[in-house]
Amino acid sequence: MSDNFVLDVSRIRDQVRQKMNEGPVTETYGHDVQRVIDVLNEVVATEVVCWLRYTRHAIVAAGIDRAQVAAEFTEHAKEEMNHALRAAERVNQLGGAPALDPSKLAERSHTDYTTPPDDDLDQMLRDNLEAERIVIAIYQEIVRWLGDGDPTTRRLIESILEEEEDHADDLVDLLGI
Ligand SMILES: [Fe+2]
Ligand SMILES: [Fe+2]
């Protein structure tokens, strides 16, 4: 800790008492909370669409390699749903409303829901790899944008990002590229 770090504790104590209904969001929150909520709701929509895409592909996959590919899709699907839930929980903690209206999810999602032919496992793998690479690029941007302004949301996105990179790596292995 640097020598010039001085805490005005009595000011902080006064401030936090004034807006108790804002829960964990205090005067020291370093971002535009509404913008962070909106970005998180885009993450929620993206993760739900990824869950739907992986789930469909896992169910319909056909052909000689179906068992291995479907098992990987099922595992990824479970993790995408978990990402959606964690982002929605954070929206709620920040005082926002988790946007789960199914009619709006596709337009808010950064990735597409795709339906390749059931026996085209290669296309399924490529569609999912493309989606993973999109979310990796976007989550890296979100992490940089959040910076020190909201370390809790940044750590959440960082931990999701780590799993997306793992997903992309799994898909590259299955594609053999
Ligand atoms: Fe995800
Ligand atoms: Fe993923």
C-alpha cells in the first residue's frame, strides 16, 4: 500500500448510510452501474443462446463420431447455462432486472443460434468454435473496459472467459485443426 493512502472513514460511513437500499453498490462504485447492468444482460442473452445451440447440436448430432461430439457439446452446454445464471445473479446484485424474456434473447445475443444438418458434425463444431471466439473477444473487451471500476464483475467475466477459452480449445482438438 502506498504511503499516501488515506481513508476518510467517517465520510464513507456517512455516505453508505444514505443509500442503504442500493445494497452492495456504494459511492465508491467506479462505473456507470446501468451500463454495466446492460452489458451483463447482453452476456446473459449470449450465454442462453449458446446453451440452446450446444443443446440442440448435442441432441441431433448423428454419424460415426456422434457420441464423442455430443458428449463435449453437452458438457459445454451445462457450463454456458451456469455462465448465464452467474451473470443474471450479478445483474440482480447491482440492482438491475435480469433480462430473460425469451422473445428478446436472440436480438441481445452476440452469437447466433445455428442449425446445421444433423450429420454435419464438422459444421456444428465450426459454428460453436466461431461463437466461442466471438465471446472470447467480447469478454476480453469487457474485462478491459471494467478495469478497476467494478472488480467483482470483472472477476466474474474473467472466470467465464477462462472457460470459454477452454471450450474453444476443446473444439479445435475435435476439429483436428
Ligand atoms: Fe459461456
Ligand atoms: Fe463457451
